[in-house]
Amino acid sequence: SAGGEAANVLLVLHVPGDGGNATAISIPRDDYVVLPGCPDGQCHGKIKQAYGLALDQAAKKLAHSTSKGKTPLIQQERDAGRRAEIATVSQILGGVPIDHFVEVTMVGFFQVAQVVQPITVCLKEPTQDSYSGAQFHAGRQQINAAQAVAFVRQRRDNVHPDLNFTDLDRSRRQQAFIASLAYQLKATDTLTDPSHLSWTLDVGKQTVAADRAMS
């Protein structure tokens, strides 16, 4: 999208107020949708583009504005992108309210993975992808932070084309990683050990952006 920004991984997480189990769904990044507000004059496009188009539109507007406010320009631009992406995702889900957001860059993902590595994953078949760098054997295995990046990015297998991977397979990998991460954090008592929890949160604060209500 314009400005080179895109929301390449979209997950909607529902945390019940009664303490029940949380559920998450993946939104395929290439869904062709109506873009609310027509950011940058584009009214239709891939759902991942809403972020970058709105950010670019805000950047152009702010560049010619004589009243830019106290908030840094880059933050204002990214806030515009986030609002647009939230509105677009909410719309495609029939108006589901989205109360909060969490944004993680690929660098941020790698740094968080470094804190919690190794992560246990399980594959039905051996797989290899020169594009993402994925190279895994079949069965249960532990992967490090660099391998985790390749794992969640993989959407093809150039050695076993009969596996016929698509973007939906990448979404399944991302869900599998998150589930394994949640299990590991609980199993290692990270969430109940004050020192481990503090260390994990410190890394998160440096690499993850969230709305003020979650900060």
C-alpha cells in the first residue's frame, strides 16, 4: 500500500468479561473490501491496505498543516492508520465492536520470541520454504526466535509443492504459535513469577504498541 505500510497479520481476540476462555479468529490479509472513508482516495482494496493508506493520507495532511498539535507527527499518522484498520476489520465482521488494539512489528515479534524461546511446535509433514527460511522436520520440535519468524511467515513449500500451501496455512501457523506461546508461559509460571513477568512485560513495552487503555 502507499507509504509501504500494511497490516499483514490480522487477528481479532475476544476475552469474555465473565472469565471464560478467550477466542481468536484470523482475518485473511488479502480480503478485498470496502475501505471506510476511502483513505488516500481509494475506496476498495485489500483489507491489509487500510492501515498504510490512512497513514499516508494523514502524513500528507499533516505536512501542510500549520497546527500539528503536541503529539509527534509519526504517532498521529500511525493513530490514523490504526483507526482505519480497526474500522475496516470491524466492518467486514458485520460491525463487531473492537475495543482495544495491539500492534506488533516483525522486529517486535522476534524480540518477544527471544524472551520466551524455545517454542514447541508440531508438524504433520516435513516442510521447507526458501522464501521465509522455514525448514522443519515432521513431528514435535522446539524452535528458536529466528525459526519462529520463519514458522509464522511460511505460506509455501518449494520442496513439497503437493502440500499446496496458501495464506490460510500461514494463518494456521500463526494461531499454532500463539497457542503454544500461551501454553508455555503458563507452564513455566512466567505469569505468576513476579521477576519473570516483569522482564517479559519490559520487553513487551519496548516492542509492542497498544491503545492507552491497555498501556
